[in-house]
Amino acid sequence: MRAAIDGGGIAWRPIALMAAVAGAFHLMVATRYGWHHDEFYYVICGRHPAFGYVDQPPAAPLLARFADAAGGLFGVRLLAIVAQLVCIVLTGVLASQFGARRAAQTLAAAAVAACPVFVAASMLFGTTVLDQAAWAAVFVLVTCALRENRVRWWAASGAVAGLGFEGKNTIAVLVLGIAVGVVVHRREVVRTPGPWVAWAVAGVLAAPNVVWDALHGWPNLTMDHTLSQQQGGPLGSLARMPELPLLLAGPPLIGLWWLGLRWLRSPEGRAHRWLVPTAAVVTAVFVCGGGKVYYPAPLLMPLFAAGAVAAPIQWYPRRGLRSAVDGAGQSTRGWLSPGLGRGGRGVAISALVAAVIGLPILPPAASTALRFVNPELMQTYGWPRFTHEVAVAAAAQPASVPIFTSDFGEAGALTILGPGAGLRRPVYSGHDNYVYWGPPAGTPDTVLCVGKFPAGYLSRFWGQVTEVAPITLPAGLKNAETDRHAAIYLCRQPRGTWAQLWPQLHHVD
């Protein structure tokens, strides 16, 4: 089994060093700003165990719940960092599968460590980083299975795909793409048991979430449709898709993934050419479905691995400065040049850009100025202040007055951070899966409503709506709360019971 993974031999030490450097940097800034609103939601969902949720499968919430219990925000962020390191290491392993030697494997791993779409995703824990790690493992296992055509490799790939489905449903698109790729370029394999075993194992492991979704009226499909509409449908997704290879992949790394695509289509890459139709099908499905631009981002991992095989890399022997220019990295006893050739310089530049726009290393004022590039950074800033402002407003009300928020992030922040600010009262929301955790009993005679409510919205449910205070940040700083004029409102004279109002209060977005 090890021989199947190793291929021509894996450069474990340089790959591990690359992962260690990336991990250390992530750890230094992991909790510099604070929680992301999605992370609050994952933890809260995990406290309500289920086989599925309105907007996600169960894996991320359950993992977030236990990580929070073990280490709070640091424990949750550690999961994201581990997922990023898995992608880095497995891309190096995949390069080895393609026939790359030490230098090329290290370059492939470094490209993922420096790629903006992977760096930014690992800034917070969620379904995206789990999805990326699962795709990386499937690429490696399917490559092993196609080389040896042993059932155990196919079964392993199916198991990872099935478990990956419980993290994010988009891996089903990868499975479809691989099926097409194998039929087009490795048709003889379809006549063996392996691929069918993989499909069966994946189906069994994915079934709990599929059954939950069916029993609840397919809310995941409703969410997908809503997100597609927000993207502008297929045309909007198509218009934005070039951002992935040209911007999110990292402009300095364009040459590397382009080399990878060319190599896969060349005679040298013929054994792995199934990845070309796989990438085409995956991209087409996401575009036709109006998917977000980063959904097919894991396809960059095999492209980086293939590109590293074809890239000219400088490798200095331990004695002297004789350089060898060889796509596979000829020397096995040497040191990579500081720049890894032109590819290495691209990696270094990309790493710098990715760190600046994807991680909380700059002052909040600078991250505010860069929100047009990456708004998610400032979504991790200001939640303790938000919670304190709500706690101050709530202190003037009887303990029986509940809080109702406009979205799950606000509700999660008040639930998780609230006790530390002296806020101990029921918190409800109509957003996404919160609909299943309500409605409360009785009538909402007096409610403290908190969040980004459109003008006139609350007046549909209460006859008297009074703004208590706006949600604020220090001068010059902005996030989604302040952009959309979030505020605290005291609402009285309800127009019905909680049970009567609940269906109208629910929204999926």
C-alpha cells in the first residue's frame, strides 16, 4: 500500500517543512481579530445535533462544537489550519504520484501554501476548508486507484468522498467529474469492480444527510437556489468565474497552473489526463448552477502538482553551486534555491499577497480599506463590542425579555459571548436553521430585536418599534453590521403569538 502512495518517492521532509512554516504563520495570527459569524453558527448548530441542517451537512457543526468545548476560538481555528496543512501535504504527495521528485513536490506544496484562495479559506473554520481537504484526499486516492486498479484504493476514495459529502455537498460534483474523466480516458477501468465499489461506499456514507434533506423538504436545494440567485444565476457565475484562475489562484501562480494544464494534455501526462475532463465538468456544473467562484478552487491542487512536474526548477547540490534545470528535480541530495526558480519567486510573491489580503495581519483600519478585496476579515472583528452594546441595552429590561436577531451570526455571538458580558437571556432568530429551534411559547409582548433589519420590517410584527441604539465600531472601521445600519430595537404590541409570526420571521439566505 505504501508503495502505491509513494510512487517515485515522496519528499516528506521538505513537504513537512513547508507545511510547518505555513502552520506556524497561521497560528501566530489565528485569533488576532476574533470569531467569524459563520463560526458562531457552526458551534450553535453543533449544539443541536442532527444529520443535516438547512444550509449544510452535519460534519462542520459537530467538529466546531467539540473544538469550541476543547479550546474555544483557538480550538475552532486549529481545525481550519489542520485542513489547510492537509491540502499542502497531499498536493505534494499528488505531485509524487505524477512522477515529480523532491524539488517539484516541494514547489507544488508551496503553491497551495501561498495560494490566496486556500490561505483566505483557512482564516476561519467551516465547510470550505473541510471540502478542500476532502478533494485533496480524493485526488490522491483516485490517482492510486487508477495506477493499481485495486479495490481497496477505490473503496478508500469512496469513503473519503462520502465523508466529504457530510462536510459539504459540493464534493458530489467532483465525483461526477471524475466519473466522466474516467469514462473518457480510462474506460477499461469501468469494467472492473473498483469504481462501482467506490460509488457504493460513497453513497452509503452520504445517505444520512440525503435522507434528512428529503424528510425536511429538500431545504439544501432551496438554499442552493437562493445562493444562485444572489450570484446572478448562471450568467453571473460565468461572469465571475475568471476570477478563480486569474485572481483567487494568485496572479504570480498563473504560469504554474497553466503549465499543469498543458502537461496533463501532453504525452507525458497521458496517464493522468482524466483530470482534464474532470476539471471541465466540475467547472461547467458550478457555472450552470450559479455557484460561487471559489467552489471549484480545489481543482487548483492537481493543476499545481502537474505544473510543478513541468516547471524548470533550480536545485543546488550540497557541494558547489552547480544548478540543474529539470522539471522533475534531478538531484536528490541538495538544497532548493531560495527562489525555486521563477516558479519559486511566484510562490513567494503570492504568499505575501495572500497573507495581506487573507489573514488578519494588518491593523483593522487597513483591513477595512481592503474590504473590496476580502470582506471576510472584518467579519471577524468587533463581536465583543457588539455583545457589550447589546448587554448594556438589555440591562434596562426585565430578565424575561428575550432577544431576536436578524441573522445567525448575531444570535451566535450573543449566545457564545453573551455570558461573559453578563448577558443571560433567551436568544432567537428566524435565519436559516434557527427556524427549527423555535418558536418560543407564548406571545412576544416585549422583545429586544438586534441586527440589520430593513426599514419597516419590524413594524410588520410589532405595533411599537423604538430604536434604542445603533451598533457601532471605532471611528473609520466597518463591517457588515455597520454597513447595513444594524441597531438595537425595543419592540412591543405584537401582531400575534410567536407561533403565528414564526413562519413570516423565517428567512433562508
